[in-house]
Amino acid sequence: MAYRPTWQGHLKLSLVTCPVAMYTAINSGGDVHFHLINPKTNNRIKMITTDPDSGPVERSELVKGYEVSKGEYILLTPAEIDAVKLESTKTIDIERFVAEDEIDRLYWDNPYFLAPDGKLAQEAFGVIRKAMETSGQVAIGRVVIGTRERILALEPRGKGILAYTIRTDAEVRRPDEIFDAISDEAPDAGMIAIAEKIIEQREGPFDPGQFVDRYEDALKALIEDKQKGHKPAKVEEPEASNVIDLMAALRASLGGKAEPAPKRATKAKAAPKAPAKPKATKPAAAKAKPRKAG
């Protein structure tokens, strides 16, 4: 499959320059896409650009406007916007090299693949890529994508270069704005020790192939059932976990090495600790079914 580049220009390291093409490294979304349908006619709805005073307007006639006050706009034509040119519009100029761990994970944004654009660019590209690999550091540059100049972090990946857009400081919220409300009280040492052992039981290599979008799979199954004329099965709401005794839940989780986490962190083991009630056996019976199905 021939991929369409997101951006084309030049990669520059001091006086060494080569043509490059940048491609998005991720898929835009899953396979399930919905359209708005009028159920009375089964027609797909069309979105029409409309002026509240004059009615429908052709998109080709529209310009962009920046609101300076309520209802007052500065109008900009495409030609005027295109006239704003920076060097980074067509050139990724490597400005400095930094250690990877100096860039907080909060700032990493979207990944792209950077490759030489044409056979004549391969030699210079190879020189820059190899020099970056030898340095063991991340290269920092800038690029204009759309109507924004973005910081780029570049590092060798295979025969090419992996480029990540980096968020600016103004885009990132301060963690304390959210975390200040968390209690400073230290957790129980015994509970931490058990939790650490649970983590040890679940250590292993990361294999992205083991993780799928289960929600999208369920949507596909729903669509397939309706396509075959079957009435969709009613899905029961998952039982909310209500941990009454945290230590008991931790010990139960530690003992259940072979069970997945969501199925062990339930009332099934914690129930004996709770006051005896006539309905106490129902949660345990309800949880037995998911284990059998799994």
C-alpha cells in the first residue's frame, strides 16, 4: 500500500540537508464508523453550511475568521494565511540534542515516521540518522503542521527516524492542580507489601498484539447480529466492586495468581467479612458464571 505523506520538506543538520517525507505512524481509528441516519426514510443526513440570515452557502465561498470580540471577526483569506511562512514550514532544522529522559512523558504527543523523499536523499539521510544513533540522544527540531508550529523529537527507528510532536509548556496542565486534593497519609506498610507481590505475579513483557479493542469487537458483534435479523442479546450491567475490607481483598488477590484481576477484585472473597445477610450468596453465584465463560 502506498501511504500518503502528512508533510514533505527537508531535514537539516547544520549544513547537511536532505528531502524527507513524514507519515503518521498510527491509524486514525477503528473499523466501526457510524453515520447519522433518518430512521423514517433510512437516508443518510447531509450537513449543509448555512448562514443564519441568507441560508445555505457554498464552502468554496467561505473564509476563516478570528473572533476579536462578540460577533466581530478579523477575516483571513487562504492566500493571506499561506503567506505566513516560517523556515519550519518546509524545513525541520535540528536545533539541539537532549537525553530522552529529560523530556517528561506528559509532553510526548503524536508519532510519525520520517523517511528520505527519493533515492537521491538517501545518502544524506543515512548520514544524519547514523550520527543521531551514535549520539544516543533525541534530536529536537520544529515543523509546521496545519496552522501550528510543533516541536519535534527525533530518534532513529530501524532504517528510518521516529518523530514525535512535543506539546508546548502552555498545553500541559500542572499535576498539582489535580493531585493536591489527594491525602498525604502514608498507606499501610503491610498492604503495600501484598500489593507489591501481586505486581510481581503479573510482571511480563509488553505485547501490544494481546490487547484489542473489546468495545469495538462488541459493536461488530451487535452489527452482525442485527444484519442477520437476530434480536441483540441484553447485556447485564457489570457488578460494581464494593471493597469493604481492603486487606481481605488484597490477600484474596494475592492468592488468586491464576485469575485475571477484574474477576478477583470483587465481593466473592470479601463477602465472609461482611455482616451475614440472606442475599449474601447471590453475588458469589453471579460471579461463578463469568469465570466459567472465561
